[in-house]
Amino acid sequence: MPPYTWINFESALWLLLGGTFVALAVILARSSRRMSFTGKPRSEEELDAETHEFGGGLKEQNRPVPLFIWLVVVGYFIWAVAYVLFTGKYGL
């Protein structure tokens, strides 16, 4: 069995996993109006009632932070801790 057969499998695995993560990120970003960490669900009428309008068509809404943003922040801190521990152990 040649030792190079796993290289193709590894490349395909990275390609599929990377595509899956990008697709999930796009899905979470697109559905951020509906998916968020909230204590209580609120209707669209309640969310639109808290709209503040400024000059020039600029609007501000008091909406919950989208799930995608939470995942990016938590993922960043997990990566930072793992990076510090890994570099501390192996001295890179």
C-alpha cells in the first residue's frame, strides 16, 4: 500500500469540513434576525417598535446579538486559549 493514499483523503476531508463550516457560517449570518440567544422570544412587532431613526435614513434597532456573532466570539477565545497552551507546551 503506497503511503501517499492518505494525502488525497486528508485533502478531501479538509475541503469538505471547510465547506461545511463556511456554509454554516453563511446560514447563521443570513438567519440572524430569527436565531439569537434570548431569554424570551419577542415578536417582530415588538422588535420593530424599538426602532430609533436618525437623519439621512439611518435606523437603530434594539435587537438581540445574533447567534453567528456569539459563535465567532466564543470560537476566538477557544482558539486563543488553545494557541497559548499549544505554544507553551511545544515552545514554538
